[in-house]
Amino acid sequence: MSDLVIHLDPDAAQPPFEQLKARIAAMVDNGTLRAGDQLPTVRRLAADLGLAPNTVARAYRELEQSGLLDTRGRSGTFVSGDQVHQEARRAAVDFVVRLRALGIGQTEALDLVRRSFG
């Protein structure tokens, strides 16, 4: 999506990456951005918004961790699937974070999931 229009407030107390995350999330919530839509590259959006590429990269990365975006290497960054899959991704990330904090590894975590589905 090359015509993504996002306005950030340089005087806001909220840092630019937080504003960007909130704007993109709102665009997904209101249907402006839909599952499968491609976002501009980090460099392109950074140039369009007058931000450092690392600022945009951080926003994209955090939105990906929350399940809202999906980065596919050189293919680009896309809005993730439907709401059910987005929620499932968020739950999976939360699950992994919690299990890592408990010292549980991937093999044991997957066994726990398999047993839970019983």
C-alpha cells in the first residue's frame, strides 16, 4: 500500500513510534487496512513521515509481536489475517513469554499445548 496516509503530532507527549503503532492499529480496527494489505517499506514510510528508519522499524516490530503485522522478509510487511488469527497470535506470544519466564523450553511448551488439546 503506497498511499498510506498517517499524521503524527510532533508536539505530542507520546513518542513517534507509539503514535505510529496506534495509527496503524486504528487503521486495521476501522478497516482502512485489511488482512493481506502491504505496508510501505520501513525506509519509505520513514521518509514520508520524516522519521528515522529505526523509529518505523520499532513500530512495525512491536505490531508484529502483537500479531497485527506479518513481515515476510524481502517480500515486505503485511497486515495479518482475520481477527481470530490475530488474537491467536497474540495469545501465542503471551504464552511463549510466560513460559520462558518460567524456564520452560520449546519442546516442553509444545507438549503442554498438545496435552491441553487432548
